[in-house]
Amino acid sequence: MASALTDKLSRLVKEMRGQARITESNVQDMLREVRMALLEADVALPVVRDFIARVKDKALGQEVMSSLSPGQVLVSIVNRELAATMGEGVSDINLAAQPPAVILMAGLQGAGKTTTTAKLAKHLIEKRKKKVLTVSGDVYRPAAIEQLKTVTKQAGAEWFPSTTEQKPVDIALAALDYARKHFFDVLLVDTAGRLAIDEALMAEIKALHAALNPVETLFVVDAMQGQDAINTAKAFKEALPLTGIILTKTDGDSRGGAALSVRQITGAPIKFSGTSEKIDGLEVFDAQRHAGRILGMGDIVALVEQVTAGVDMAAAQKLAAKMKSGSGFDLEDFLSQLQQMKSMGGLSSLLDKLPTQMAAKAGQVDMDKAEKDIRRKEGIIQSMTPLERRKPELIKATRKRRIAAGSGVQVQDVNRLLNEFEQMQGMMKKMKGGGMMKMMKRMGGMKGMPKF
């Protein structure tokens, strides 16, 4: 996310850390570079001016503690002010209303509003344990109504039907009545978007807001839009009392200016960010952690959360027991590990949350190729019978040809996977008992460590 901005600011962070002391001269030099980086990232000019003024004021008045270098102090100020620009901490979704709590989704066409509605439904179901109903008021695009129906089903929520012959206000009121009678906790209303702001769009969404009196009015904005996002945000803020913002496509290779601008332009907190196209690709927005990512410090907390959410603890414990015993590890376990890696959101999603230096090293690996390799291995194992997975030694030439044909690969690919599996099996046998210590000693990993 915001890779160009991240690259520039993380490079500045390295230079700043080498500063011997804070002076007006080196602060000015540093701020000039920061200003250029922010403007190139499409951050709104008023936001840049305010940010630079705050950093300068705090940097020049900062006392340097003996335990910190001046460069570290400057980095901490930039980090803190980046977080302040995007809003302090976490701003949770407000459901403090007589059920059903109505959430109105606003934004331009193409911002990802419909998919985000379903993602929010999934979040409310899983994290807040709510019963959620969705409805589409987009009577101009029949495909939008069908899309919401499809993604709502994927999210595990219920969809209220609507047609292009109905009026948006009538649809919304009918859905609200249904939600009340069937004891839904939340009603998510997906509204119509346009390719550009126009009077008809604003009049329609104002009428919806007046009829529904929503507890939350969320502005969905494409993080890749740059300055256009700021203009759109201003228009929606003037038309509606926005209570929050959802940034979509933050995983794209965008300039990232929207994240730093919309909070200050609208005065509404950023509540969520879309991190992938998957139905679970929605994160609660934490300004402090987002600032760390922009500065190339990574987001280890989000990484741990993503890994933990994607890990089947029972399967992990079962594998740990097999590793401890040094026996019983089969191709079913190997397949389980591959599938858990996929459920974590893929390698590139994990890489995005690593600090810049670590990500750069990991980035030397071709991620697309690595993910394709994982899918290929998964396909090969799934083309095997349950008996073959439990007893790979049964897989001889005839079976290999059948497995290769079934998974659309060459026999050499099947051989390669079986060789990898045998190597893993061998490693696990060596780990049994004190085998791990012996292995590390042979590898030189125990040099300098006390003997037990």
C-alpha cells in the first residue's frame, strides 16, 4: 500500500537517524523532502501545510533524551503526526441505537461500495455477533442488486430483494420494516453511485438519510483516487453528516494520499480499510499502525492477527504432536499446511505488513510464482486418493501418471513434490527427542551457547 510514499519516507527515516543533533537547518531539509513526498503521493495541499507546520513546531521545541538520537526523535514526531493526521487510535462502528441500527453506505461508482457492504456485514457477524440484513437502493444498475445478493450470501448475512422499478426510499423503508419485524440487529443500505458527483445523486442520498435516520453514514472512498478522492469527500461532507470513512483498495500500488487527506478534509474518522478483494479483506483502521506502515516500520500487530485468524489451532496442535513424536506426518498434513497458508491471505498480504527492510529481502522472491507453486502442490495432493495421501510409498509410476493428469501437471512435478515431502518427513524424524539440538549443533547454530 502507498508504496511510493512508503519508499520515500522510509528512506528519509534512515537519513534522519544519522543526525547528530536537531537544528533548524536539518529540520528544514528533512521537511522539504517530506513535503515533496506527500505532494507526490497526492495528499491535499492544505493537509500537507498543516502537517509540516506541526512537525516543525514540535521538532524545534523538542528536548532530546540521552537515550535517543536526534534522528530517532524526528522519526517519532513524524510518526506521531502522521497518526494524528489520520485520526487518533481506533474509531469503532456505532451500533448504539434501537435495533435495527441503520448504516448508510455512500460513495461514487467504482469505489467498491457494494463489496464493502458485504465485507462490513461479515465483520459485524463475526466480530460483533450481530444479525445483519443488506439491501440495495441502486435502481440504476440491475447488476448492482445481483452483486449485493451474491456477496451478502458469501458474508453469511441476509439479503432483502429490490428491483429497478422501485424508488430507493420505498426500498429502504420496506427493508427497515422487514428488519424490525424479523429482529435484525443491523440494516446495511447500499446506495447508488455515479461516475461523478451530480445533483440527482446528492438529492437522492439526502432523501434516503432523512427517511432512515441512520446511526452511521459511511463514506466509501477508493484509496487509489488521489486528489479526486478529496474533491469527492468534500462534496459528500457538504451533503451528508458523515460519521465515518472506509478506505478501499489500500492493498493497491497507489500513491496513498487519500488516507492522509480524507480524515482532515471531512472531519470524519477512518473506521475501516479494505485490504484485499476477498470477503474477509476488511480491517478496523488504526491510525498509529497505519502510520507505522507508511514509514516502512511494518504492522506486526496486524500480521499476528492475520496469521492467528487464519490458523486452525486444532490442526496446528495435531501437527505439533506429530513433530514431537517424529512419526505419522503424511501428505494430508502437508496439504493442511498449504491450505492454512492460503487462508492467511496469501504471501503478498503477509509481506505488506513486514517492516520495509524485511519486506525488501522477502520481496526478492517472486511472490506470484511462489503462490502459483503452492496452488500447484495443493492440486497434486488433491488428485491423490486418501490412501495415497496416508501412504505415499504406494505412489509408483502408474499412479504418478494418473495424479499428474488429474492435476494438470507433468510427472516431474509430482516427483518434485514427493521429494520435498520426503525431506520434510526426514527433518521431523531428526527433530524427535533431542534430535533438534543435534541438528542445530551440526548446522553451527549452537556455537557460543552454553552446553546443558
